[in-house]
Amino acid sequence: FEFQSDNFGWFLDDVSVRAGHAPDDELLQDGSFTDRDANVWNHCFPSNPTASPNFFGWPCHSSPSCFQTQSFDFNTEYLGQGFLIESGQLYSVEFYASSRDPDDRLTVKITFQ
């Protein structure tokens, strides 16, 4: 996931990636950020390379904690996990994102490599 916010940081929760041929199998670990485990997620914030990912308890969608971006003023922040995918298969990607400011524009880019 690549995150960019115009003015304010924003929140990500309930991230899910599932294969169409096996919809009951979740491909991500800790997609609800319940464990707040920075070792599960690969995090990169070029504006502050030593920053750790922020996991907070508000305003999350349905879990007790969620990921909060630190990207303000058009900075970009990255969060990812590695998992195997099969060529030619369909995958569903679902997540909940919210901003502190209703006028803020959120941009999310999802890349599979």
C-alpha cells in the first residue's frame, strides 16, 4: 500500500487480501492491526527513514487498533507484506480508510509484484 494525504494523517484498518479460488483463506497477517506487530508489516516513510509504524486505537473501524499514517503535506508512506500469489487468479483487496479531516483527499495505491 502506498499512502498519501494532502493535509492530515489518516487511518487504515481491516485490511484483507483473499484469493478468488480460496475466499476463506486470508493472505495477510494481522490485517486488523490487533497485535500492533511492526515485524509483520514492512514500513517505509522516506521523509523520516527511522520512523516506526504507528498503531493506535482511534478512530478504527472494527478492531481495537489501526494503522495511522505519519504522512502530512503530500509526503508518501508505504506499508506492505509479502505473500505468494498465482498468475491468472483473481484476488480481492478490501480495507477501511478514514481521515481526521473530511476535506482531506486520500490517495491509496496498491501494487502486486
